[in-house]
Amino acid sequence: MIKKNIIYISVVIAILIAINMISSHVYKRFDLTKDKRYTLSEAAIQTIDNVDSPIIVDVFLEGDFPSEFRRLRNETQQILEEFAVHNSNLKFGFINPLEEESSRQRNIQLLAQRGMRPFQVTVKENGKTSQEVIIPWALASYNEQTVIVPLIKNKIGATDQELVNGSIQNLEYIFAEAFKKLTVPKQKKIAVLRGNGQLSDAYVADFLSTLGEHYYLAPFTLDSVASNPQKTLKDLKGFDLIISAKPMQPFSEEEKYVLDQYTMNGGKSLWLTEAIIMDKDSLYNNAGKAVAIMKDLNLTDFFFKYGVRINPVMVNDLYSAPITLAIGEGSNAQFQPVQWQYSPLAGNNPNHPITTNINPVKFDFASQIDTLKNGVEKTILLRSSNLTKLVGVPSEVDLDIVTREPDTKTYNQPNQTLAVLLEGEFKSVYKDRIKPFELNDDKPSSASTKMIVIGDGDVIKNDVIKGQPQELGFDRMTGRRFGNTEFLQNAVNYLLEEDGLINIRTKDVAIQFLDPQKITAEKSKWQIINIALPLVILGLFGLIFIFFRKKRYSN
């Protein structure tokens, strides 16, 4: 019997030693979560695959803060550990810049100067509410380059739990994008069209500066079409994407033909244009009113052939952004934000990587878009709300509408399309038509390509104050940050990137949180259960043990 036990123990020890030796050479992690939140996509892994020198990540989300944000901190650590598993050159650490009271304010100022603004969170405990500051940012450094990584995915009207859930869902993408920015040199080139009354540099400066971190940018005019169309098309084909931001002057047939053939040769396009002439500056006069009229850019047949029509109407939506007006008389007047139905806040398509998990996008005097049946696949990216109506032109727009209660019964044209993605093989606008000039290699159809059409040029337009461009999508009066920059950046990335990185944004991560109201209501009950119940069980076990012991030895 003793011999058998010795053999059994020896076998067990031998097996454990063998397992230990194998595990020291073979490393495997298992993701047992239902949503596979800790399994990196192939596109994310590729961003660090070829890195042969250290990437250093400093995370400033550290300290004693509410449970929701502790969860975000822990999930950040988990996702960085996953990246580090695939490449040991990734090193990361957590730093608490607010730990030392003496240097706290100075650190906050230094981080804010670098664009890492502190974030205030509300702490509710025992019926009391207080404010705490956290720094939800990280810095990633590689070969003397540094990029800022925002860990909080801000969303208008979201609770702390919704905010954290959206942020956790976004972690893989933001770190993969940061690593790509550090390790992959710029390759793609973007042409910003000029010459047809597009927005000047100052009014697109904020977004273009963001794009310049990823892509090469250059202005491009179509003026040379008249003298040398072949060379103009050749030069334009050297760009991977063209952006036309709020053109105001009609395109000639020659210009349209060059743009059409650019698309037929696989070029990508981002069009931001409406079919009416109206802007808020026109209303800032003594009368406080202006007339909206139709804008003819000679592009109707151009977009019609590709499968969309931009209609000469204004979208009026009760779910809208405010306009800042002087309220009061004379010296008593004060600037106040009031709801403005001609600035619709467009809802996003939650199932597409361009628009999932972004803030509403702010429009101004937007035109509604129709989609038409043809061979091109169309995806609606942005729509107006359920409480929408369309206003035809010519039509007078009066600032006095902010003083009148809107008649909700008239808002009966819901969910109007404001932005559309077109993908597939396009047919040439000039197929079976007389061409404005002869080209050496006219193409009647394209290879697979993409185009996005947005029914308002103001989506890309930033304010300019005293000659200085302001942040796109940020309302200084209300402090609200709209989703314009993120939407446009995602749109450009989707049009240009072929590695599938942006598709990570659709990854659905379900985080379960405790109900804070239920915690407060049932706190005492569970404290009693957790403390008293083990003691009761232990006491019962002791009584039972003593009972059977006495019974056994009483005989």
C-alpha cells in the first residue's frame, strides 16, 4: 500500500514538473469573455508587428477614483498587456500626476498645455455629492516621436457608466491608431480642391491640421483644365483622395469631366456641399432676417449618375444646436444660446465604423439627400431626428423664430438623410455623352472605389475669432463638443485605409456595472449578510461538531 502511494505521488510530481517545463517554453493566453474584448484584431496587431525598438506608454489614469473609472483604468492595463504580449518592445506604466499635493496644480497646467485637459467626475457616496479630477490620457513615445492618446470617449448626455462603456469599447482602436501614427510613415496624399469658391484655409484649418498628422495635404485648383486637361487629370490622379468643402461657384463641364475621370480611375472623394445659399452670418443684420435661395453648382447630373441627389431644401429639426444671440435691450443685452432649428444635430448609424459611438454631428442650413437606385452600394451615415420638416427655397429665414413656440405637428418628415457613403463600381457621368474634350484614356466605368457626400459644407467649417481658427465642433457658449471632427476623420480614414483598422470601432464590448441606487438602498443588508452569515455558519458547524463528538464519545 505504501509502495503504491509512493509511486502515485512520484507520477503526480513528474507530471507537474513536465507541465512546468512545457509551460516555460510555450505561452498561451485564453480569452474567455463572451465579447472577446481581450482578443486583438489582426489590423491592430499589425501596427506593432515590425517594431524593433521600445514604444513607451505613460498612462495618467491612476489614483483613487470612482469604481466606473477604476474599471476603465483596469481595462486600459489589460489592452496594453495584450499589445505587449505580441511585441515585448511595448512598455507601459501608470503615473498619478495628482498624487503630490504640492505639485498637483502645476502638473495639471503642464498636461493641459499639451492638450491633456483634466476631467471632472461626480462622486456620490452616502447621499453626498462631490467633484474629483482625473487625467484620462496617455502618452505614447517611439523614436523621439510622441502622440497623445485620449482614454475617455466623451459623449453628450451620457452617464458615467455609458461614458466608461463607450471608452472601453474604443480602447483597442485608439491605441492601435496611436501606434500606427508612430510607426508607419505617412503615405497617402489628399488634394483640397480650390478655385470654385470653397472655404478658405482659415475656416478648414482645424480639421486639416488633424488630417496632416496622418496624410500629406496639398491645395489643388482645376484652373488648368481649360488649357491642358490631360495634365490636370494626370496631376489629380497622383492624389488618393479629393476634398471639396462648400464650393460656391459652378463647375464647368470640363472640370466635371476631369473629376469624373478621377473617380473612374479609382480616386476617392469627400464632398461637402448643400443646394441652397444661406448662412448664419447673413442673419446678423438690423432686420435679423435673410432669404435662402437655391445654389446651382452644375453638379446635379454629376451626383445623379452616381446615385444621389442633393435637394434645394433646408432641414429644420427640433433636435438641434443653439445659436448665440443678444437677448435684451441696449446695454442690458446679454449673449445667450437659444435653440436654433436650422442647426440640426444628426444622429449616427450605430452599425458603421465611421459613425458608431460618436457625438451628434452639427449641421447649419443643411440640404436633404435622396438616394437613387443604381449599381452603387449606399450606406446612410447621418440622419435628422424624428421631429424634422423640410423648408423649400426661396424662403425667408427670420431670427424671430427662436421666440415662437414651434408647432410640433408640422414636424412630420422624420429622419432625413444628411450624409451618404457610396461604394462600388461607378458609371461615368459622360458615358454615351458628348465629352467636353478628348482624353487619351477615357474610362466609362470605374474599378471599386468610394465616395462620401455630405449635404452641408459647414460640417467642416471651424469658427475664426480675431484671425485665429477655433476648434471644430466646440461650442464655446455651452461647452458642448459635437462629433464633427471625429466623423470627418473617420470618414477620411475609411475612404483611404485598406488595412481594416477603422473596423475595430464596431467591436461591441458589454461592460456590466453595479446599480449605484441599489447599492445605496441595500448597503446595510449586504454588510450584515457578509459579516454575520459566515459567523452563523461557523457557529452552526461548531455546534454540530460538538454534538456529534459528544455522541461518539458518550458511549
